Amino acid sequence: MNYQVHFKPALWIPKIDCRCFEFPSVRQIAECPFTCQDPHSSMGRLKRPSQRECKFSECQCLVRSQRPGFLKKPNMPASSQSDHSTDSFLPSSPPSLTTHLAMANSDIFSQPVGIIGTGVAGLINAHVLLQDGFTDVTLISRDKSVGGTWARERVYPGLHINNVHGEYKFSPLEMPPPERSDATGGRLTGIAMRDYMETFSKVFLEGKVNFRLRTEVLKVKREKASSGGSPATWIATVRDLKTGDEQDLFFNRVIVATGGCSNPKVPEELSETSAKKAGYPGLVFHTSKVAEKLNEVLEIVKPREEVVVGGDAIPRSGERVVVIGGGKSAQDVCAKLANEGRRVTIVFDRTDTFLAAPKAIPEFIRRSRFLSLLLPHRHLDTVIERFLHTTWLGSKIVHGILDTLLELSFKAYHIPPDSPFRRNAHPLFWGVRLSDDGMVRNDSFYGLVDAGLIDVVAPHRVAGYSSDGKGVLLDDGTALEAKVVVLATGYQSSWSDIFTRETVDEVGFGKHVPTLPIKDYWEYTSTKNGLPEAHPSINGWTTTIYRGIVPAKNLLHRDFALVGSLFTANPGYTNEVVAHWVSSYFQGDKMKLPKTTEEAMLEAEKDSVWMKVRFPTMLSWVNDSYSTSLDFWTWPQAADDLLDDMYLPTHRNGGNWLNWPFKLIEPKELSTLTEERKALRRAGSSMGNMRTR
């Protein structure tokens, strides 16, 4: 495949029209006599307090950009006009630069940064750190190659991932269209993702970062927290999987990029140990090992054969694979084995809902703000969002559109009304579990189910292995024969096994008892329609991860970040924005962050409450590594929040008052973020120097 490297276009550079480079807080904006004529105001965007407005206190600043829009001064009394003219913006005291650690500590870029994980989040974070000037970056992975979920040893031919072309790429490197793109509606394949990750690593990282592949992280602890400009000391104990040697690696900053799909979860009653105790001799493995075990499965299980009984064609008993689970991984395995001519039975209690169509779905549905506007965010910034989610008519429109999309998908694959794929699917509005099946295909999971080539046993749970040693036992006592059992039983936290309990408590990224009541503080009209019953465990625990990236308890130390854990429908765009946020955070850049640990804890727990109100059944399903943020649908709004934290322009895909919800969001919008942040940093430094003269 041919990959095109993108060079950065002309840079947006802020112009500073005063001698102060302080930025506003939410409370100060309410008193500010200056307003920013937002370039998106014609689209009905509610101007948030952070959109490059001036600060009104003892000293004001006026930041004007070359982007569309301008700062204007409202009509004010004559006395006020003279008191606050831009000509009178004289500094009253030096700006606070204590958070600008990069300016105060010139050694910051040589201080070692450890990144655990070499998937999409780990690679883009390493790249952004390098672009910003960090020189000692180490990437650690137990895998033989980069790619994380899409590493070479994990993907297999025929695997389609849950994203379309354009949703899983970075701004510096274009991605070629996947194979059979016209037939699949642009769905990406696992092999295409593997090739892209490896190419990105080769072009941008090899020879520039320290790779520690085939290295298992045994334990991570913080020896000393950062304080007063002094860097933290993190110790990672690792084992070389080739030699068995163990050693300690020392870092000043750590990024955990292990995501939520790296540590398989296997219920004890379904484990290999339980299978042996029951006398089951067949092959048992988790879906994370499909690529490794595929050839063995094809050898063990003979091709599907049928015998004629009473004039009916009946599959030959016993020669089948049983796949336990109803999620995307389970469906992928079933489709692969069925296409290889093997008999497959899927057993599930609940399954993912899906989208499909007879022809390619328009790009704007998946890659614009269209769907994100239909699903409510924790704050509603635009007129159209407020209409859709706070009015009776808007709510009807939201649920009507989503119900129509689902109904068209069911009809595309002839799913009958009484099918478990309808009755037992996670609801589209209330869930974050979605399978994008693209265009209708005979070789897809639902196409094979429709053709009778995949057997469905649902709704059922597997209670264990049958006493006769021939297969598994269902929750109703029925035995199901199987030559191979594949466990699509999900994943558990990727953090719990590597961090010491003391570090988890000190840094603050573990579960804890909630301090806020779980109640609907937002009261959106759209969330009153069809509210599902909350899981009983929803009130028992919470996490307080600020922005889904930094443990709120540790926010002021700026030495630790969790990435790759944001539940997003556009991993490429989201993770690239996160990488810039983390780099700015590590450097001590001026950001719109809570001033105190208490404030950060409160904000983070409010977000946790929002997730429980918005998705009352989902947090019982996701593991800790995915409990930091569930902005699956509203990823554009979440990305804008992070850009706004860095004082960078939001709504970067542009558009006019009519077409902005349908404009495609492209990674190239992010290609100048490094320069934009550097320009702000330089401007802040020069303003500080001017004020100290």
C-alpha cells in the first residue's frame, strides 16, 4: 500500500493585542465587559466562557486570531469606555508563570517519559512528544510488534473492525482505502490497521524513541511525586519475555496507553482449568488469541457437513465451534469460521445493536457532527443541541431518527421482530455498544445468520462445561456439544495487575465510594424517553478521572496520564487531540484546569455521575480502563473540550449556518496543533518578559 505523509499547512497564529497573557476563568467571564464575536455564532453556537475572551480583573487581555471572527466591545457608558480601552491595558503585576514548567525548567525535554502500550494511543502520544521536543521517550509492550489491538500477532484475514475509512488515522499520515471498500462501505480491516500502525511507527518513531517490545510490565510505582518544580520518580519493573531478565526502568512521567482491550476477562466457570476438571478435552481460548489459534481450530473442526434425516438437511452433530458472547469479537470469529466452512454456534444473553444498509451509508452520518448532535453531551453548546434535547419536539425528532436507522438496519438483513438481535440488543440511544456492519454482504455475520450458516442460541448464558465432557452447559440445563469453545467474554482492567495498591491510592485512579448522589442534574427531555432500569451496582462505586485522562487527585502534579481509555467512535481524531493535551499538560502549559485538587475531584465526579445517568446499564459492562469517559457518540464535543482547555480553536471542521452539522471532521484539521501550542507558549513567555521589565 502507498502511504502519503502530510506536511503541515499554513499556521494559525494568535495575535496578542495587550501586554497581559492571563486567560479567563469561568467566574471572571461573567464580569467581563468585552465579548468575543464567535466565528460560529452564525451557526447558533452558545459562546462558552473559554472561547478566547478577555479577562476582566485588574488587568485585561485581548486575544485576536486570524481565524474568521473578531473581538468587539459592547456599548458601554463613557466612563467605562475610557476605563477599559485597549490603549490603557498596562500591566499591574507580573503574570503567574508557575505552571509554565517548560519555561522554568529547561531540562524538562530531556527527562524520561515512559509510555506503556504501543497501540493507537501510545504511538500518537510518542509522536506528539517528539514533535514538542521531548528526547527521551520509551514505548513498552509485551507484543512482538506495534499496533496494540491491531498488532500483527492479533489480526487475521477477514477481520473487519468497527470503524470506517477516515476514523482511525492521524493527521501526519494518510491511510489508503481498505480492500473491497466499495463492497463494504469503507469498513476497515484488521490487516489494514496493522499495516497503518506499523507504517506510522516506521516513518515517525523508529530511531527516535526507545522501543521495548516483548517486555512485560510487572509493577509500576511512584517513588516520589513532583513538587516545587522537582520532577517525579516513577519505577517500572519489567521482564524481558525473550530472556526472562527483570530490571527497573526509571521515568519522570508515565503515560498508560494500554486501553481497555488488552487484558482478557475469563469467568472461572468457563476457564481452561474448569474445562479440564469437567473432563472436556476440546480446545478453549479467549478471542484475544484467535489469530494464534485459527489454524489449529481449522484443523480440529472438520468442514461443515450435512446428513439427510427425514428429507431435511441436518448439520453433522459435534463438529462445531461454540462461541460464547454476543459482542463484536464474538461476531467476527463466527463470521470467519463460517466463511471457512465450519459449523458455528453463538450463545449470548445480550448483543450489540448494529447499523447496516443495502448501499453505502453517506459519509456524513459517521464522520460529521450529525450523530453526535442526536446524542446528548454533558453540556449543550449549540442552539440545535438545546432544541433536540430540551424540547418535546426535539426529543421526538432524536428518537425518531435513531429508531428509523435501527429499523432500516434490521430490514436490511431480514431480522424478524421476535429475533434476539432485536429483543436482546443494547439500545442505540442508551448504549455505547454498536456494530457498524456497513453495506449488506453475504459474508458478514448477519448475512451468514440470515443464510442459516451461523446457529444462534439466545437469550442464554453458559453456566459451565457439561458433565459428559462433550461441550458446554446452558443456564436451562441443556448441553451443547462442541469441538472448540471460544470465549468472547470481554476484557478486564489493564491497570489492576501492574500498579501497586499504594500507587493506585496515592495517584487516585481506582474505584471509590461516591460522594455525590446519582441523580439527573441535567434533566434533558430526550433522556426521559425509554429510560432503562439502572444496573444495581451503579451506586456502589465511582472513578474520578479528570477529562478521562488524569486522575483528579493527581492533577496538579502533571506527571501521569491515562490514554487510550476514552470510549470513542473516532479513535484517530480523539487520540491525537488527547496526545496534544497530555503533552501540554506535561510541559506545564497554561491550560483551563481546576485550580485545586478538590475542584478537580468535584468536576471529575460530576462527569462520572453524568455517565451513570446517561448510560445507566453501561458502566456495569465496561471495565475500569473504560470507565473514565463514555463519549462514544459525542466524541466531537469531547475533543472540542480538550482543544478549548488548551486555548485552541474548536469546531475546526468549519461550515456555514446550514451545513456545519454535516461537514466531515478530518484529522488534517489537527495538523498544526503543535505549532499553535508553541505559538501560544512563546506569546505567553514574551508577555511575561515584557511585564517584568
